[in-house]
Amino acid sequence: MNYNTVRYEASYGTAAQLPVSGEPEIAFSGRSNVGKSSLINKIFNRKNLARVSSMPGKTTTVNFFRVEDVRFADLPGYGYAKRSDAEKRRWADLMEGYFQMGRPLRLVVQLVDMRHAPSEDDITMLRFIRDAGYPFVIVLTKCDKLNKTERENRRTALQQELAFVGDCRKIEFSAMTGEGSDEIRTAIESALAK
């Protein structure tokens, strides 16, 4: 797959707007400000494909990108407290609609900030993905912000914190250095080949 041929397709803010999909799909999920947009830009070798912001909660729509006959979905981040109740309901409806449409999801790339224990929202999302039977990988973002000892300590802690997902593939990723990018692309291509 030639990642350099990626193109933006469309964005949708409500479940009713979401199109039915027949193409294989890869979804990127994670809490607000975990680095989804930075990861998407890095694996597609683009600077501004997905909008990056230091402010959490900027992605409020499902944004679709396409490479060849594969659709990639950048899902809105969850867990951002400074949203109105109406906005939280819209987000919940959008996410529920996305996952309940019977989309041909080949892989969910679930992002978790490596520097911290997974949040309650991360755990809820991981349990949902696991229980729904979607194939998934966990990408541990911002690994470059930890020194060698801190990183090893977090690896050990994550074994316990994420024990409930079983033997799931975990990829350490840095948007700054690109570490983990090739491994993420390999996981995507393996999922598409099945």
C-alpha cells in the first residue's frame, strides 16, 4: 500500500450523516490530546493531513481518509471534560452510530498515552472493542517523553494495567522521532491481508 497517495475524503458530525461503507476500514481511537492526528500525519508522511492542536477536543467529527481501496477513520477523542452535555451526547451518538453500522472494520488502532496509566475512558473503550470482537492494536503514544528507566517502569506497569486485554499487540510510538511508525503500518497491512 502506498501511504503517500492518501487523500482526505469527508468529515461527519452526526451518526445520521455517516455513510455506509463497503471498503475495508481502519479506525484510530483514543482520548482527547493522546496524539491521534500526529500519528495519522506521521504514518502517512504528511504534515497537515489531520489537524494537530495542543488544545484537547479539537477533533469533533469522524474524519475519513482513503488510500487506494481502504478507508481510514479518525474518530473524535473521548474524555474531554470541558464539553457541554449536548456535545457529549452528540459525541456518544456519533461513536455508537459509527460502531453499530456493521462497518467492515479490519483494525482499531487504540491510542493510549504511555506516560500514564490508562484512564477509565481508555479501559471502557478497550473493553468495548474487545467485547465487540474487533481486531485491535494498542499504540502507546508519547514514548519519547520518557527516559529509559521511566519507559521500562511504564512497560512493567502496563502489563498489569492492560492485563484484561490479553495478548494484544502493543506498539510504542513517537510522533517526534517516528519510532513505531513502520510497526503500525505492518499491523495495518497484516489486518488488511486477512
